[in-house]
Amino acid sequence: FRLVPTAMFVTEAQLKSDAVTEGDNLYFIGLMAQYYGSKRNYPVVRRGTLALMTDEDIATPAGVQKAFIAELQSWPGNSGSPVFLSLGGLRGSVLQGQRFSLLGLVLGIYRNEVTAPVVGENKGLFKAGDELPIGVSLIVPASRIREVLDSRAAQSARDAEIKAQPAAK
């Protein structure tokens, strides 16, 4: 296992101070269901850009919540993959070295479908499109992940797991 230290988690304050915006480079590391490997898992590294940051909550497969939208091709099974923000290269008019931070985790994808309410006598839902992914992914912000990790419930679960471990000899 490789760990991502919480010091690498992007905070709300860092988003502002680093002027993170749409178009910034992203990378995610996940697995490809079509090829896991026969001797070990081989991770796939994909790259894209931050497509939308909003102060409004967004409808996601896990409910309405704060999320980022990325032009980042993922597929079913990539949920939970880490997404790294790259703040290197030319930013504004300053050339900077590479710096990677955990922006969040892949939450899901958007499909080529639209649903809209039908008004009038034939009330219901109008659906158009198909099930194909459109290359846009949802990302749960690292700040939200940190809130969950720091919660009392998570700490209690960790404490219980540690207590249940056999004593070292």
C-alpha cells in the first residue's frame, strides 16, 4: 500500500491562495478492469483538467454535495481513485516547479443522458441520450475526506480496530 499523507490534502484555503482554477492539470491513478495483471495489479495513470469549480452543491451518485467536475476520463470501478492536482509549469506569468497535492477522490462519471420534468397533462420525466460516459468525472474534495477522517466516528472505528489487534510479541 502507498499512503497519501494528510499534509498533501488540498484545503479550501490552498484553493484560494494557489489560485486553483478551471484548466489546471489533474492526474488520477486507478485500475483498468480490462487488465489487472496476472502477478500483480498494474495501476493506470490518466490525466485531464479541472473543468468546473462552483460554490454550489452538485447532484452526484452519492447525493447533492460539494464536488469538482473534471475533464478526466474514468470508467466504472475507478470510484475512490486519488486525483492529484499539479500546480507546476507556467501559472499566470510565473514558471514553477512540479508540485502535486491530493485534490480528492473520483466519485463517479457523467453519462450522455439528460432528464427533465415534463409539465402539463403528461407529467413525468423526459429522458434523452444514452448510457455512454462523456469523459467528465466528479471528484469529492480532499477537504471533505479530511472532515470524515477527523470525525469522532472514524476515530472510534480506528481505536476499536487497534484494540482488536493481537498484542505484539
